[in-house]
Amino acid sequence: MMKNILFVILIHLFISVNISCNSKRENKKVDSQKELFVTGKVISILDGDTYDILLEGNKTVRIRMEGIDAPERGMPFYKVSKKHLSDLGFGKIVRIEINDTDSDGRFIAFTYLNDSTELSHEMIKSGLAWHFKKYNSDSVLATLEIKARELRIGLWVDESPMPPWRNRELHRNGISTKDSFKINEANK
């Protein structure tokens, strides 16, 4: 536990120094109340909303994508969602906009490709994640989800797909969701 806390503190320090150096090069002020920006290479995809990034100095950091919640293992579209995120970002240099950390010590961030494509928006647009309204009020993400629902793409082919937060809640209460989904193997 102490090791994890120390690691998070070191990463914050590393990011602060990196931002300070970047802002001096760009002649911009960095407001400590605003988001933190860092660049690194995506080296691992855990699921449709979480990945690992390699920063300068060979520091690996786990990123939880801002504003979305993707299907959990065993849920419909888990594999499809994970693969889509991998196709979008794996092995690429990305710029992350860190907004917070979660209870697991992961950085919560928006992720930008070199062409300014933002990955949370792409996952919602593809119908492979929910807008996580409980923790994010981004109107663009909300609109993209509505559009994906209307077009019935991705997980929205189901009239009322179970959101991941409901799946996790049932599991916490000891309720299995194993037989809750009527899906074919390709969409698992």
C-alpha cells in the first residue's frame, strides 16, 4: 500500500515537472487548477476504457478514460470494445489530459491522438461504451451516446443493454450476471 502511494506521488511529481518544462518551451502559464497534459506511448489495453501508457523515463501509468464506462469481462461487446480501443490507440504516441485519479490510483484522462482525435469520444461514437454521466457531464459525450443509440450501433443493438456499473453492483452484492446476457460469442 505504501509503495502504491509513493508511486502515485512520484508520478504526480514527474508529470508536474514535465508540464512545467513543456509550458516554458511553449511560453504558456500552467494553472495548477487546470488539467495536466502528458505525452506517452500506449503499451497495453486492459479493456475498452483502461490502458497503460509508457512515459519518459520508462514510467508506466494506468489510464482510466475520462467520461466513459465500457463493458466488463463477460458482458456483451467486451472483446469488441477492447479490440476497438486497441485498434485506435495501441502502440501510438498519445497526449493525455489528466483530470483526476480514481480510488485505484489510475489517472482519469482524455486521450488525444496526433490528429486531435479524442478516444473517449470515439468509443462512445462507435457504440462501444456508455457515457459515464455519474462522473462526467460532457455534453459532447452525451450527444454522441444519444446518436449511437438512435443508430443502434455497437452495444445499442440491444434495446436496453446492462451498463457496466449495474453489472459491478450486482457482483458486489453476490449476484451472478453470467446468464443475464443473450449474446453470440463474437460480441463477448
